[in-house]
Amino acid sequence: MTDTLNKEPVIRVNNLMKVYRMGDVEVHALRGIDLEVWPGEILAIMGPSGSGKSTLMNMIGCLDSPSGGEYYLDGQLVSDLVDDALASVRNKKIGFVFQNYNLLPRANALQNVELPLRYSGNRTNLYERSSAALEKVGLADRMRHKPMELSGGQQQRVAIARAIVNEPAIILADEPTGNLDSQSGQEIMDLLLSLNAHSGTTLIIVTHDQGVAAQAQRIIHLKDGLVDMEENGK
């Protein structure tokens, strides 16, 4: 576990709730989650389908707003922000890695990594920062290649470079090894763990893979929109 002495949580969630309305039916995806995540921590989130994992990830990632409760990110109350303000916080503080990579197929690796910088409006040293991110993930020699010219593992490395180019405080990885063979998957995990070790980036991983979760410092299990159990990882 990360040393929390004299630190404030980078994420603090109090009684977080999310209700989706489908016609006359209410679906309670989150039923009152309480959670603290500490700077530099590696946290895995597990649970069966329908447990609320993806909904919680969307809340933490500022991709959606809760129906109730409070969410503090770096001490800032973000649960009440409107969409534009949420987008600004998201772009500055959070990097995303998805199972399906979510790369633009017609753009090369460098152009894909540049996207967060372009959206943020901070285009200073665009090439230098993007190429440096690709170098960190071992793809300096593939920056002009398009996704179709890269293996699955290499595409995920591009996605990680895109996630870290803005030097976010948090990386959210949603099933980051789900589409990879075991060797490529472990290489991606080694890369994420290395980024955490060298940069102190907080790492939150949603996964069905117990082997992936075991490499985290802490594992929480969700069930029916609540934290069902918590255990230590590595």
C-alpha cells in the first residue's frame, strides 16, 4: 500500500449513486459507493457484469455525472460540474486506456498521441512531447505507422502514450489486457506498473483477470452497485 502519511486522497467518493431511467424503470447502477484512492496507488476494480464497474469508472473519469453523492478529485468537488468543466478537468488530470485501444485508424501513432494536447489547447512543443511519450512506451521507431500496421500490443502502447502525454495525475485502464495474448498483456501491465513506479501516477484498473488484479496494491470487488469486498494485491 502507498504510504498515506500526511497525504490527501487524490480521489474521494462519498455515497456515490447513479440511477439510469429507462422508460418507467429505474436501474440503480451505483447504490452509495464510498472510496478513497491515494496518490501513487495502484487500485484494481473487479466484479461481475452489471456490478457497476463501468459506471464507477465513468464517474471517476468525469465522463458522466452521478445522481447523488460527492466526488472530489485532487480536493476539487467535481460531481456538480457541468459538461464543459468536466471535460476540462478530464483532459488535464486523467489519462484513459481502453480495451479496444480507441485509436483513429487514419492517423499515425504520433498523430493519435497528439490528440489530448490539441484538445487542451496546449500545443507548445507538440511534436517533442508526443514523440517523447512514444519513446517512453518503446515505440519511437513506429511513430509514423498507422494502427493497422501495428500489432495489438503496439496499439495498446500507443494508447498508453496518448494517456500519459498530458502528464495526468491518474490513469484509468479499462480491461487494458482484454484483447491481448498473455505475453502481450503482461508486457502492457509491466509498462503501466513501470510508469507508476517512475512517475508516481495513480493507476486504476478495471479487470476481470485475477492475475492482472493481483499486481495491484489493493483490490475492491463490486456487487450490485456497492463495494462487496476489499483485499490486498501484491
